[in-house]
Amino acid sequence: MMKVLLIAPNIDGTDVGEALMAFKWAEALACRVDLTVLTFQRPGRTPVAGQLPMARVVTWPEPSWAMRHDRLNAMLKPAWPVYARHVRRWLRAALAQGESFDVAHQLMPQAARYPSPLRHFAIPYVIGPLGGALDTPEAFRAEGAGAPLFTRLRALDGWRFRHDPWLRRSYGRAACVLGVAPYVRDVLGAMPLRRFEAVLELGVDDVAPARARPSLPGRLRVLHVGRAVRTKGLRDVVRALALLPDLPGVTLTSAGDGEELELCRAEAERLGVAARVEFLGRIPRESVEALYASHDVFCFPSFREPAGGVLYEAMRHGLPVVTADRGGPGWIVDEASGLRLPVTDPDRFAADIAAALRRLADPPELRAELGEGARAKVLREGLWSAKADGLIGLYEEITARPECAGHAPKV
């Protein structure tokens, strides 16, 4: 059985975000390979070893000072140097005692700003899936869609990709770098990569049962799920409804809370479509699942979306998708599963969303066809079992090529 070393600073099936995604990858891999996991153990959380009984788990206490500000910790990973030092020391000792690994994988952090401790060893290794680094389109910045202050550190990324020797050696020595979508290859353009593959970091455990959705002439129940921030496109969907006065049966349900919510309520009132929009705010997970089952179309025109896991949530229910042809959504959704729209300016974007909804309103055959395509796509490539099998296939390709280990090209 292949021996795999998996490293990520946080792996936790009881958490959210990167820690949960890392856990799902580790869980899927543990029953297919001889897996060793190196991670932090956060105080008060369920022990990682107990969550991954089929893997060997090595943990170190996460520094208390790094957890004082959860949002900052999640975004900037201030304890990464501490974690990397732990990994380097443990791996050096393990190799000195005669242990070996076929391949190593730095699964997280998702941002491409962290030099890898694996660069110090001859084991072939993989980094990623990496994501982030999408900017806000120029035409949308005036409406408050600019990046938060701390994300402006991304302006340094290009310089680091060209000049940081530790970062360049980390990526230059990697047998393969994974990105959440093809756009990441362009972001890393200054890096001397050996190989790049697009692999979405998100997955689903199963798909919902296929169901026939009732169709009434002129009626279209549109759903938007996500944080109510400008970049997620909720305001654009509200504006699109106002461009469909002849289709009063096209309605919108919004699930998600955030600073944009009250602005969208005001926009709906101003445009005269408030009666056709239901703003639910933040609701329980089971209620979101019920919305996927009861609606006709998932409209998620997020124009700065690195990945877009919420799309998989909707697609697993057989919902056709209307989304932006940019970032992760532009890659996840294909012609068989939804309609992708160019990101131009707010007025044109709303008009394009309205045109897409009009196409899906009547007759129902198109949305039934796209819904079947969405469900089939998730079955084919979105299940964690399928994703783990694909990753193991990549490991096998890497280990079959001796040149993946040893010396890297000059970086």
C-alpha cells in the first residue's frame, strides 16, 4: 500500500473552512493509502486521532497566542512557522530512523504564501489545492466590492512569487502544484512549476435522490445561498428581477447574512420587486437543504469566487446553475450543468442574469436538462470518494517518475 505523508496545520471534522476540507480529504485517503497526518491539535476540540482512526496521526498543541483572533488566524496563519518547524524536525527524525514515504502532500494552507517544510527533503511532494488571489473587477469597485484591508497584502504576492527564494524553492521543487481552478496557474505565472493540475478542494459525500420538480407556466423559484457581501452577486440578482416585469412568477429566495443584506432589501424596495424577494438571513443547515430541494434554479453570480463549494451543494440536488464565468464557478459549471455569464459591469451583468432567468423560465425542458447535467457532474467528479481516487492516481504518476524527487531546476 502506498505510504503518504499529509501535512496541514488544522484538520478537524468538527470545524469549518480549511480545517473541515482538510479532514474530508484525509478521511477519504485514509481508507485507500497508508496515511500519516501531521497537524496541530486545538485545545478543547475532539482529538484528531479519534476522528481519523484509519490514519497515523501526529499532533502538536496549537499555540494559544495564535488563537486569540479567530478571523486573523484563519486568514494569515501566524503560527505557520511554528508548525513548519515541527514538521521539519519530525520528518528529519523519522527518516533518520529508517522510515520512508512514497509521496508527501502539503494540503493546506490554501493561500500560496507559505514556504513548504517539504522543500528540505528528497521525498516527491504535492502542494495544494491553492486558491484565492482573485481581484474585484474594476467596474464593480465603486459599489463597495473592494477587498478587505488585510487582503490587500495580496499586492505583495507577485513580488514574492518572483523574488522570495524560500517560496520559489518550495514550488519549484514540488512534483505537482494543485489549484482550485485553472486561473491559479496564471496567478502563479512567475513560479517555475514542474506540473500544475486544477483540482477543486471541495467535495460532497453523496447526491440527493433524483426528483421531478413541478413546473407551472411562468413560475420560476430562484435561490441564492451565500454570505450577503457584494461580491456574491445578490444585489445583481435583485436587479435582474426588476428587468423581468412581464414575468412576475419569477421569484427570489436569499439565504445568508452579511453587511449587504439591508442594502439588497433597500434595492428591492427601490426597484419595486420587494414582494418577489424573500430574505431569510442566516438559517440552519437543514433549512438550506430544504431550499435546494424546493427551488427550480440556483443563481449564484459571485464575481470574485476562488472556488465555489456552494455550487456543488446545489448541483447535488439537481439544480441548474446561473453563475459568473470567472474564477472557480467558471470552471465548476459547464455547458451541461448551467449558464455562465461574462463579468462586465453592474448594468450589463444584471441584464445578462435576467436574460438567463428568462431562458430558464419557460419552457421547463432546458432547466430539467441542465439539472440532470449538474447532478451527473457531481456524481462524476464531486464525490469525496472520486476525488480521493483521482488524487491517488496523481500520486502514482508522480512516484512512477524518479525525476520528481531529488534536485529541482534552478529557481
